[in-house]
Amino acid sequence: MTEQATPTPHAVSVRGISKTYKGGFQALKSIDLDIRRGEIFALLGPNGAGKTTLISIICGIVKPSAGTVSADGHDVLRDYRLTRAKIGLVPQELSTDAFETVWAAVRFSRGLFGRARDDRHIEKVLRDLSLWEKKDAKIMTLSGGMKRRVLIAKALAHEPSILFLDEPTAGVDVELRHDMWEMVRRLRATGVTVILTTHYIEEAEEMADRVGVITRGELILVEDKRALMRKLGKKQLSISLKSPIQALPQGLDEYALELADDGATITYTFDAQGEDTGIAVLLRKLGDRGVDFKDLHTLESSLEDIFVSLVRGTR
């Protein structure tokens, strides 16, 4: 009988995980990561960064070269059957049971994890994913977006407490994507921990509680999303001028100013969290130098801007 683990505040704990393949390629380099219970955690990184490898190790599908992983307090290798039953995985690949009906495939997935038959739960999952009308259709007849919904339904069939979504909305139209994220919000509200990878960074910005950035097999940052945007995000003041100028006025070197090619706009980058943004003084100094403006517009860095700058900084 498996020993009961002491409850921890973390749904997943990763310690010193590395993965080197036979050819010598090191996909992961000593990853440490804790994922809290009930949060939505977004793992961001370019193609080949190691996102899918890390997820596969946490799910017990790939064996690490070094390190340990626990899910819900249990070691994923030593207690594989127990931890795998707690985890739902939606892979990138659209590998489905082509000749099965939607209903049969999802119900079978529940049985794979030793869960008793529960047609009511299967119906709820299918309805939540707008698959109920397709329950008797063979999977091979579905569109790519609907097939991806079936993958999510299969992952939820056994009622996991931890759900991995590996690029879940790739190839999915806007309406289906919206429905999926509504479902993710509902799952989080019931206490399910959701870990997602995505190329749609605006989704991570909207959905995630925390963000991890991985590149070249290294986890370079894990941060609360709002704290990350406060810490690394910048604001820019776009100053539209009444008349174009040839060059920036002298005596303004202390300000981070850029003049547009057409000479009609000055952009000022500043720290929005600082006690004094310097905007009022800058505008007065521009006026003193005969530079008049007709409009002001403020822009704030997005999560995508921050992500791109972080990844570029590691090259």
C-alpha cells in the first residue's frame, strides 16, 4: 500500500530536473519549480525551449536524467499510477481514436485511470466543451478544433486535480478558444491546478496567475504576472508635435527620448512605478525650447514585450 503523503501547498514540485538525450542534446538544465495548488501557471518559451520535455517529465512520460518531481506530494516515478491518476494532459499532437465516437473515446479514458463509470460526469464535460451534439460522431469526421476539444475532454474524464495544457488552442478558431478559456476559469474555480504552454501570449496575460519563462532548457524567470509587469514593464509617453522638428532640443539628455523619422512625434520612456515620472517637467522644458505639442498618448508594455526582451537577453 502506498504511504500517504503529507499535504503541501504545492500541486507540483520540481527539483534539479535535467534531461540529456542519447545524442548529447541537453533539453533541460537543472530546473527547480513549484506550482501552487489552484493557480493557473503559464510556461512561456520559444520553440525548442524545453516546455514539452518538462511537462512530459512531470507527467511521468519521459524519465529525467537527474532530479525529482512530485505531484500532490507523491514522487511521479515511484508512485506513477497514483500521480498519473491525479494529472490530466492535453498534448500538442492531435492523436485521437479516429474510428471511435466522441462518447466512447472519452468514457474509455475515464476507465483507463480506474475510475468507475459516471455518464453524468462525461455528459457535463462534453457539454462544457460544446461537444454534446457531436457525442455520436466518429472523431475522424471532426474539424481540427473539435478534435482538440476531444483531447481536453479525454484529459478531464477522470477528474484530475492537475491539468496540463500543452499549446491547447493551436489551430483553434477564436470562438472555440474563448469557450476553452471559460472552461479553464471554471476549473480553477473548483480548485484544479492548470499549467499551460502557449504561443498566444495575450492569453497568458489574461489568464495566468504566475508566469515562467524557459529558453534553451533553462528556467530564467518565475514571477507573479502582475509583479512581473510592474517590475519589467515600461510606459511610454507619445508626444505628437504641432510642427515637425529636425532634431531633439539640447539639454534633455537626462530623458529617454526618441524622435520619429518624420520629426512629428517624440517618445518618452519612463518608469511608471517611480515617485516622479518627470512628465510635467519634460513638457515644460519642451515648451521653453519652443516645441509645442498637440496630443499626448500613453502606451504600456505588454507581457509579450517583456517576454521578447527576456529571451533576447539570454542570447
